[in-house]
Amino acid sequence: MRATLADASLARYAGRFVWLELDFDKPVNQAFISRHGVTFTPTVLVLDPADERATATKFGGMTLSELSQFLERGDLGVKERARTPADAALAQGEEMMGGGRLTDAVAAYREALRLASPDWPERNQTVASLTKALVLIRDSRACAETAAAAALTMSREPAFATTVLNGYGCAGAGAGAPWAETARETLEPLLIEALTLPTASRDNRFQMYQQLMYSAKIRGDSASVTRWGRQWLDEIDATTPADDDERSALDIARVDAANIMGQPALVIPALIASERAMPTNYNASLRLAEMEAEAKRYDDALEACERGLANVTGPAARSWILQIKADALTGKGDPAAARRVLEEALQSARTIGNERMRNSHVRQISQAIAETGNKQ
């Protein structure tokens, strides 16, 4: 997102917006992050400076065109509380979404769609926001069925890709239930179509590859897993990163693809190059260490962990790197040392400011400690 936000065409918004960037992992930012229900990055909000009310909320990256529309929608929400009843309900949904009140946001988005005229210009974006809210409250059936019902007649704009992606992911969470299979049969060809659309953001395309690979893996279709994975890696390798932030995002995608394929060695050369390009970026060392440990290159993984720990900026990242270090030590046949590192990781995890992330890390590390104890 940094590269998109640096685009010269956005200079026309100078004086209308002030950009504030917050590090998700730094303790000093946790009050704001908790207040707005932020659970992952990137999350983008337009806030009314008068009362910090969210007038537009977006979870995930955006194309330049999407960002411009997002900013205009947010600006309008500051200047005008509503133009029509549907607009008022949508504004309420955006405010609830930006405040972490996800169930209320779902109700508001549904009300907006109920009140809207057939040609309401915000209809497609509201459907996309509704399906995202349903993802976040884990109502997989409603998400999948809403997306399948709406996507067939949606114009092929960015909201179409977002809606199909959300719905297909929810269908995958249905574990083969009849409703999930029905939704998947409708959404899979639409997802493959969306993958080719120039209006789809790179963030969405990468998640589409991921979902297609997961679905193929569940079906036992290893050939399709490899085909989609190779196509995804080819697209990543063909992208020249504009900055370190974009380079890190590409590395995250590389690791995701390699993990699903079960072929970590495929991406290690590219990750080594990234770490050399970003020697003080702990993310680069973390991703490299993760893949080296998966590839059973344990000594290399331990060295990458130490480089990452030297540059880490927050407790979540520190606990993650320590977990990778423990995995490498276990792989080397030293469960006692792995347990000591996991105890250190647990101490760090308990200081994570975001409650949801803290609980997840603590639970995962505690389980790993128990398993390591059984191996001694």
C-alpha cells in the first residue's frame, strides 16, 4: 500500500486528508488498534477528525483506482451524513466496521441493500463489504451464499473480485457441506475469471491463487496445486518491487505459495536476495528462516533467526521468530534447547498488545511447549 499511497496522482488530495501510518505490533499503538477493531494488516480507515468516526473502512490492499474511490467515499461521509436511507445505512455500516462492531456492521450493510434502489451506485461495494464482515464474524454459510447470489450479475469492477474471493474462501470453510459445495460450484469459475481482470488488486489476485490451491489440495488434486502455485510464483517473480514494503509483501506471498505446495526450497534463493536487499528488515530474515527450517536447513535457519531478532520491533514478531528458532532446534534434535526458546517466546507473546493476536500466540506456543516436553 505504501507504493500506491506514494503515487503522484494522489497529490490532488493534499489538504483534504492527513495520512497516518501505525505499526500494528508496537505497544504504543494498541489503544487505537483495539478501538477500531483492527485484527490484521493492511487495514485502511478514513476518520472524521471531529469524533474519530470511521467514514470508510477497507481490510486489505487496493488498486490506485479503488483507493481514489475509497477516499472520495470517506470524504463524502465526513461532509454529508447521508443522502438517501440506503446511504445512511451504508454510512452506519462503515462506522460500525471501523469501530470493530462487526455484527452491527453486517446488519447495517444488509439494511442498506434492502433500502437501496436497483441502480444504487454503492450496491456492489456494499455487497463486498457485507461479505467481508461475514468473513470476520465467521458466518461462512451466509458469506458464501450472499456472494454466490450477488456475483453472477455484478459488473466486473473491483467489488466483484472482492465479493467472489470472500465467498469462495467461506465456501472452502464449509468442509464439504451441501451449501458449501453449491456455492463453490458457482463461485470457482467466477474466481478464475476474476483472476484475469485488470481491475482486481494484486492483493486479491494473490489471495485467489491461495484459495484455488487450498481447494485443489482438499480435493487431492496435486497437479492443480502445483499449476496454480507455479503461476502464482511466476507472477511474483515478474513483479519489480517499488520499495521495501512491497518487497516484503511479495516475500509473504512467496512463502504462502511454497508452503501450500510443500516445496520451500523453491523460494529460498529469492528470499536470500530479499534479505540482502533489506539487511535491517526483520521480516526478510523471518521469512527466510521459516523456509530454511521447512527445508531442513536448520543451521541456516538459526542464523537467519538471529539476524531477525537483532532487528525486531515488537513482541509479536519476536515471539514468531523465536518459534521458528525452536522448530529449527527441534529439527536438529535438541528439544531441551527448543523448550527454553519457546519459554522465551511465551514471555514475549504475553506482552502483545492486541488481545486476539496475544491469545493466538500464547495458545500456539503453550501447545508447542507441551509437545516439546513429550519429546524429552
